[in-house]
Amino acid sequence: QTSMKNMERELVCPVCKEMYKQPLALPCTHNVCHVCASEVLLQHGYLCCDPNSEPSSPAATPATRSPRLGRRAVPKPDRLDRLLKSGFGTYPGRKRGTVHPQTVSFPCPACQRDVDLGERGLGSLFRNLTLERVVERYRQTINISAAIMCQFCKPPQLEATKGCTECKSSFCNECFKLYHPWGTQKAQHEPTPPTLTFRPKGLMCPEHKEEVTHYCKTCQRLVCQLCRVRRTHTSHKITPVLSAYQALREKLTKSLAYILSSQDTVQTQIAELEETVKHTEV
């Protein structure tokens, strides 16, 4: 329990004091939630994108937004003269071409230092996918360690020992045997650890035991995140599973439509060949 609590401290955002949600890696090697980083910049007078909007891309998402949203600052009255002298904005008698770019300074709550984010602000940061995956697995571990009761026991309920992804339920040993009788289709269901949230069972990488997320066109096989970074796939064409699925589906749909449209012609040719065979035999 002590080691779990120490680990949980490492997974807590220094701003919101909760577990990381879409953590961003700062140049000082510390991390902060995406929403928290946006709120901190707003408090310091910077205009950011909507902090409640989730990034659309997992790897470099903040960079996909307009850099101007992350680098423009709200000019306060006491800073107006200093901003004008430094080249922020325009005023009568000043040329637009002489405007100098402004860098965004982010106060890191962990090391208490002002970190320079450059002109793009949050757009120059990347999501820490490794930390995000560790937080997700830690949450799953907490849910599994908590007592989960059987959903089919009559009172008093017994503690669940097995789960079924196909049935989306947790069972004790006796109820699992009762609802998965021998010789039926349900008997083929593979038992899993009990949980309160059942996710659809996806394809797993046989080498790394990770869920496959991409398709390698060169090798013509599904790969996981760990397979992608290996040298064997360095120069290969890799695409997300969904994109590969849609492309293959369109190709099969066109082929099936062509076959169905040619079915009548083929049947006619078969009938003519059968008549020819009969005529030849006669």
C-alpha cells in the first residue's frame, strides 16, 4: 500500500492535484495537464485555445492549432507602454513590418521556474503518451484491486472472481459455471479478471501483448505502438488501422459490385458453353 501511494504521488498533476489528463511535457522535463496549462496561461494574461477541448491527435496535438492563439497576450494597462516599446501591436507612426514576435513564458509549478515556450506557446509542447498510459493502467489496477461483487448472486452476494467480456458481467465461480454451461456457445467465452468497465476485446500483438493500432502496408500485417518504433519498420509505410480498414472495405465493395454486375453475363456464357458441349457430344 505504501508503494502504491508513493507511485500515485508521481502521477498527480502539480496544478490540479489530480491524476494527469492529457499530460504535456514541459522543456524543464516536468509535466502538467493540458487543461491546467491552458488555465495557467489564461491567468497570466495569455490568450489560449479552449482548455476544455480535447486534442485531436495524440502525439503533437497542441501544435495542430493556430500558433497565434498561443502567443498573443492580453495587453494590460500598466504594461501597454512597455509592450508598445517592445514592438507588440501597432500604433500611429509605427510600421506593421517592425513587429517583433513575442515568446510565451510558462511558470512551472513543479520547479518554480519560468519556462520559455517560444512563440507558439502550448503549440510547441507534445503529449507525454508514456505517462498517460501509465496513469490509465494505474487506474485499472485500482479498479481491479477494489472489491467487485458478483452480479448474479442472490443476497448475500459473493465477491466476483471472474469476468466475461462477451457477457459484460462479473461472476463468482459458481455463477460463472451456471451461466456458461458445458457444451454451449457461452462455454467458449474466455474468463478475464473482474472489472466494472468492460471494453470491447481488440486484436493483440502476439509479440508485445499490446493492442494493435496500425497496419504496415510493406509487411501487410497489423502492428502495435512498440512494433512501430522498431528498426524493422523504419522505412515502411504504416497507416492507422481505421484508415487501412476503410481503404480495404472500399476496394472490396467495388470488386463485389463489379462481380454482381457481371453475374448475368457469366451465367449466359455458362449456358452457351453447356449447349456447345451438348452439341459436340451429339
